[in-house]
Amino acid sequence: MAQKHLSQLVSMFPSLLEVGTLKMPIVRKPVFGLCVALVASLTAPGAQARNAVIFVADGLRYVSVTPQTAPTMTGLANRGVRFANSHSLFPTVTTANASAIATGHYLGDTGDFANTLWFDFPLQAHGGMPETFLETDSIQQELDAHYNGNYLNETSLIGAAHKAGYATAVVGKIGASAIQDVSVFTDKNVIVIDDQFGRPRGIPVPPEVLSNIQAQGLAAEAPATALPNVEQQVFLVNAATRVVLPRLVHSGKPFVFVFWSRDPDYTQHNAKDSVGNVTPGINGPTDLAAIRNADTTLATLIGALKDLGVDGDTDVFVTADHGFATVANTSITSPAAHVNSPVGTSAELPGGFLAIDLASELKLPLYDLDAKLKRVDYAKGDTIPGGDGLIGPDPDHAAVAITANGGSDLIYLPQADAKARAQEIVGFLLRQDYVSGIFVNDTLGKFPGTLPMSAINLMGSAVTPRPSIIVSFRSFSTGCAEPLLCTASVMDTPLKTGQGNHGGFSRAETRNFMAAAGPDFKTGLVDDAPVSNADIAHTVAKALGIKLPAKGKLTGRVASESLKGGAAVSAAPYNLASAPGEGGLVTLLDGQKVGSTVYFDAAGFAGRTVGLKLQASNPPSKPIP
């Protein structure tokens, strides 16, 4: 069965070439095959213990999964549990949600507030800069070393499972994979294989695992990414099904295994089917091929479980770290967009527009954090492609630091005048047409037009520096029958209009795909209760009987209604509204609550966020105190 599905994956190459988007060699030689002698020697764990596989399809939108686009995921959801009210955590980016999937905690506890963060010390793995993109092994290794071996400051499911005697392994996308087991940088027996395998900065694997990979005739290093990301995916699923899963089963222990698929995220970011146009946006043929790539990868893994005789004892939980939107970067008010045109006309936003706009408003110098603190002459039209900047007369003692994260940006105010500076910045943000929702660190006080970060579980036990302000950007529907399928959004990114990104607070970005099936899950259930990525670790731990210790209090829940014998749960609204700010703008939060666990559907200003049910005319009866 696994052979069949991977053959389907390889057979996609010719059809993808017809689309004109795939630029990689066609593989004619079969690339999968379990060694019969090896399979015969394996000993299944036995019915007394359960296994779990968590499959993450990076960037997979709930509404993009259909019997035509993703038959495997659709079939799994139909025979098991379809989580019809699913949620990514905001900011809706990869490492933030990877930390929630790993630990079962919200971001206020894990401190992984977004993909790109600012730190109060120089990172040698990023050229001595105080900000960094977290999706690299070397950066995570340095952060773990700095923060006493665990920058998340919480125990992961993989770590707890290993301590409980389970065999564990992680395969997949760089950064997100290592987050699932922070001990990877100190324990030489931990198995994490990502797309930097075999490269100088890749994570070493145990010698016997490396020998088995070589014996299977697999590549000496993981292939580079491509559109869609088939070749790299084939390598990783081969490593998983030929080497890693057989090793886990052969251990004689129950196991927990995570596979993180880079597609459809990578392809949705970089496909060029729609450059310059918001339609079809991220719904073009290359993007659809990327969804099928992830789906076929899951089919191959499920086939391997059956070949190994453990499918009946294994729970499979499928999720996505976040949803997606099409980039639509225009503004009437932004100074950065109007260097060569008058404010009041619609113009294209450049990369780093928020940093440029804030520097212009504050009348302070701006430095590019991704170009070794190069001075940016924004008055003459210089831009910051990566979006990360320092503002102030002295870059060594910056007044403001901005890290760009697509549909949302993080603003840090490290100086003693942070409260006064925040007031100035909030006032400016409220005047910008590209802004939709502002959240301010509780320690700075209350600001009309904004909600406190505690309202979205960003104030907790984290050890990493906490942002002072998080701003979400405007989104809108391009007019198709399913608004979440054709959401477009302003993104602080070098990507072009028509390509894809995420990070904002639209429902298109918070509504990820989630489903589960296996011996511990109900069959044929459509679960309408809200669930999120913070619930996965707790639910799987409950099913397997693993204790998941916690330091912080911002935890998800066990989705008990999805487990056999579990009772249905009820949800209540969790809706908040700020006091009106400049221009009468109100940051609205539309969410749900099960017991003490909160879920965030959408947030922002009325009329500027797709999926926001609240409007200025019908806010909650009481603004947040």
C-alpha cells in the first residue's frame, strides 16, 4: 500500500510539468520499497500499547480540503473525527504554532511569539544581530543554549513520551521539526530528520540511522525545495517509511512520531500562477498540486503503518499550523507607499513598510536588521525587503525594533520611555488603512482602540522577550462563494501581490484543517466544538496515557469529545471589544470558550478582517476592563 501511494506521488511529475511550475528532474526509478526481510523481523508493540502519528500539513486551509484535492485527508476525517471548528493560534505563523503543537501551551508560555523575533542579546548564528528568523537549526540550538537548554520553557509531547518509555522520532520541515523535541541538540540518540539532513548545519542523526538511510540508497543530503516540493518530500517520506518507522516498530516499544510536511506552505508562498493578481491567488494549479503532494505523503505514511502491521494500534492526528491568504499590498495612507506619489491615492506597499512608516512618523533613523544594520534612506525610497528594522539615533540602543511576520508585525520598545512611545505608535497605527487590530503588552497600560495581549493568551510564563505591540493587517474577500478560500490580505513581506502568506487574524488564517482517526478516536464524528493546535498534545497524551507536565498556565484542553467514551462539550462566545480609539476605531475579538479554554476566530477593526462577525454596531455589551 505504501508503495502504491508513493508511486502516485512520483507519477505527479509529468502532470505538474504540464502546468509549467515544476523545475526538477523527473524520477522514473521507484523510490520506495520496504525491505521484506526487515519487515519480517519486526515485532509490533502489541495491543496493550497505543502509538501516535501527528501529521502537520504546513499552511493547509480547512476549506481547501475536498475529496478532489485531498482524498486521503478527506477519507481520514470521514471515517474518524473531523474537527469542523478548528483553530490556529495568532500570530498565525509556523514556529509559533509548532510550539503549541509540541507543548500544548499558548504562546504566552512558550515565548515563540512569531517566526521572527527580537532578542535582548546578539545571536551569533545570525551574524551578531539581535533579531532572527527561527526556522533554522543553528538558531534554535543557540536559543536553547541561552535559555537553559529549552527556550520554550515547557515540556514537549515528544519529550514526555520519550521519558515515559516511548520510542520517538520527528521528520520534516526545518525549524518546526526541531521544536517538537528540544533535546535534539543535547541527546545524540534523538531522531530528527529535516530538510537540512546531510548538510553542514543539519542535525546529526544516530549513526545506525544514518547507516540505514545509506543502505536504502537514499540521497546523502535532503534535496532542495521546489515548486511544488515533491522531490524533497519524496526523500523525507522515504526516510520515514524505510528507516524511521521500521526502527520505531522494531524497538518493541509504543511510539510517537511527528511528520511535518513543508507543502502546501512553501508552494503557496512561492508559486507564480497569479503574480500581480489576487485571483486565483493561492488557488492556482501549482498550489493545488502542493495540497495533493501533502495528501499523498500522508497516504504513504498510512500505507507504511499498514505494511508494518501497526495501523490498528496507531492513532493518526492531522493538523495544519495555520491557514493562508493571498498577498494584496496596497495602501492609501502609508508614507512608505507614497514616496513618489501623494498620500490619498492607492499605491503598492514595499517590503518593510511598517518599519519605514514608523521611522518616518517618529522622525528617527532606520537600520536594516537583515543587512548588518545598514542605514535606510527611506525618504529617498530605500526599502527593507525582509521587513526587520531598528529605529533610533543609535542602533545599539534602539528606541523601537520591528520584526515582520507577514500578516502581523511585532513591535518591541526596549527603552525606559516605552509607555510614551507606545502611545505615539498606537496613534499612528490607528490612522493607517492597512491596520486591523492592535494588541498591547499589559505592562504598558491601556490604550483606546487596542486590546491587551493577555486577551489572546500572549502574557504568560515565557522566558523570551515579549513584544510591546502586535499589529495585525487588513484582509478582505475577493468575492468568491467561499470567502475563506479567496481571502486577500496586506502582508509585510517581499512576496508579490498574488502570491501567498499568512500571520494575520482573519478566519482564513486561523481556520486550519484538523482531523483524527485511530483506535482511541470516535468514528464518523463531526466535532463542532472549538479545538486548536494547543489541544493536540493534551489529547494525544490522554489517549496514550502520557503525563504532560506544565510550568505555565496557558494550556489547551483534552478534546475529550473526540475520544471514545468522551462526552460532548458545549462552547460559549468569547467576544471582546476595546474602548474606541482615534477615529472611533475599536479592536474587536471574536472567539469561543470551552470551560476555561479560549479560542480565537478573528480579530481586528470592523469591515477590515475576513471572518470577523462582530461589527462596530454590535460589540459585546461590555468592553474589556
